Amino acid sequence: MSYNSRDYAENAIRIGESVITKETSIDDAYSELTALADKAYNEAEHYRVYSEHEGYRENALSVFLGISSLIRAVTNDNSAEIQKEINSLKEIIPEQEEGIIGLFKKYWWAMCIGLLGGIISSIIRSKRGSENRKVKREREAIAMAVSYTDSIEEYQDYIDNMDGWQFEKFAADWLRFKGWQKVEVTPGSGDFGADIIAYSPDGERYAIQCKKYDKPVGVKAVQEVVAAQIHYCCEGAAVISTTRYTPAAQQLADECDVLLMNIP
């Protein structure tokens, strides 16, 4: 048994005895014992990675379970039960020959409580997760479409069925995925030619227009986003589209330093 494990057990015994003699209140004892149980558990986890110290890990685990049992007895304010758990801890200190299986048999109730807590947590997480399942699927689709060019075909129907506002939100997520920061979609009306305001990975503020077209994007989109750049006092301007750009749009974009992007 390591020095720390012995110290935790001896301190727990002292606290338990002081509860019986009424020298320590139940609330104070609960707080102190909980802290000791946490330390014993952390020590057991520490020795998990050191196979040559498996005995130390078993000792620390037994101390953790013993203190947990003592906490239950103290909480019940049952002197006989407290004394019983104190005696169990005293048996742990001299030597440790029970092994993990014996400990589990002795403290099966603690294992059951832990298992039950895990099940309840899983149920809660599952319920919360189901509420956001649709959003999660959409974001996964975006991530896959961005990450793997050949996967966009799988989600082409998903993109084609979007209206303008949905595409703007899609484009905003696409930008975030690509490393853009502080990405905000502007109001649906009166946006002065910018659907999104965002900061590039280099930290420059951009006015961005989104175009979900079946035909090539023309020069008008470039003109509008240049005006939006001035209105929003941005350092750059960009257009995001699902299709290609006309030669005139490309020429004006080059002359005005407008970034033309395509969602794959």
C-alpha cells in the first residue's frame, strides 16, 4: 500500500470515529470524506498506467470503496454502521490480499450505484441528442461536402432543395468549417448587398454575397458586393456560389480584388 492510500484510510477512520463521538458534524464529515474519496480514486487512476504498480492501484481502489461505504454510513447517521465501516477500513490498512474480485464482491453496491448513474446519464444525453439530431445531420452533411469533393454528389439534392436563406446559413457554416471567424448572416432584407459578414483566416473583415444559381453568376453580384464592402467598412469582398462565374464577373472581380469562391 502506498503512503498516500494509507494516509487517506487513516484520516477517514479518524473522521468516522469523531462522528461517533459527536466531535465532528455529519456535514463536515461528509465534505472531508468526499475529498478523501476523490483523492483515493485519483490515485487509483494514476497507477492504472503503471502495470508494475498494479498492487498500489488495487489498494487505492479498496480505500476509495471503503471510504465510499463510510460516507454512506455517516450520511445515514448510524453509529453501528459507521463503526462497521471503520473496522473494514482498518482491515485494509495492514495488508491487501483480497484482490479486485474480492473488492467488487465486498463493495458491490458501490459498483451498482456507479453503473446506475452511468445509465441515467446516457439516457439524458440521448434525449438531448435526439432533439438536435436533425441539426447534427445537416452539419455532418456540410462537413462531408466540404471535406471530400466527391461526397458533394451525395448531398446535391440537399443543397438543391434549399431556399436562399437556407443557403446563406449553409454558406456561413461552410466558412466556419474553412477557418473563417465571427461569421454572421445579415438580415434577410436591407442587407446592402452582403449576405454574410465574416473575418477571413488572416483576420480581415469581409462582406460576402451568396448566390445559389443554376446558371453562371454574372457581373452584378460582383458590383453589389463591392458596394457592400464600402457600406460595411470591410477590408475585403467575396462572392460564394454553387456554380461558375461569367468571364465579365471574373474580370471585374480581378480588377476590384473580389474573392470568388465556389462551394464544391
